[in-house]
Amino acid sequence: MVIGGQSDAQTLRLAPTVMRDVELDSPLMTEEIFGPILPVIEVESFDAALQFIAERPAPLAAYLMSENPRLQSIFSDRVRAGAIVHNAPMTHLIVPTLPFGGVGDSGMVPTTASTALSGSRRCVRS
């Protein structure tokens, strides 16, 4: 653990937590995370990151932190996720009306949209 991890069972609160050196077969990496936990996995390159993502089930959302328009375009084209977001990791918390739903085993129906955007790709750029 890098930071965080404090919890209060009485109030059901968990501090935002950053984890490093997480085993790839651990629940943090194989299950959907519905909490303030961020596992950090180091890769050697942008291409290695794309390969890492492609080898796993599609996530609910994929976030890219890069100002490079070329990398943003490649990321949006090659990553399959419920939502693709560039440089704005808090977007779904700040704008609760944005569609947020997965693809594949992660589900097909956006949880906050009034109408489904089935089959569409959603990309938010800041």
C-alpha cells in the first residue's frame, strides 16, 4: 500500500487507497472495484499498457493521462471499455448524469443515463 487504507466499520468508510505491487491474479485485478482503491501496475511503454488492457476483460472505464492527441486517439481506438476518459478521472463523479455502464461481462446498460447508448463508444476529453 502506498497511501490510504484507513477504514471505519461503523460508518462503512474507506479512505482513498493507492496500491502497488498488486498480484495480477488478486481480486483487486480480477474483480470490478467499487470503492476508492487504485491499484497501480507499472508497464514499460504505452504499447505495453495497451497490450496489458487488451489481454483482460473490458473495464467499466479506462482513463488516459496524456496531453498527446496522437496517444489519445490510439487509446480511444484500441481500448474497449464502458467509457474512455482523457485527463479527467473524476468525470463520472462530478457529472452524475453521464452514462456509466460496461461492455461484455461488465454489463451493457449505462447505470445513470436516461436512455441507453447501447453499442456506442463514449469518450470524454478535458
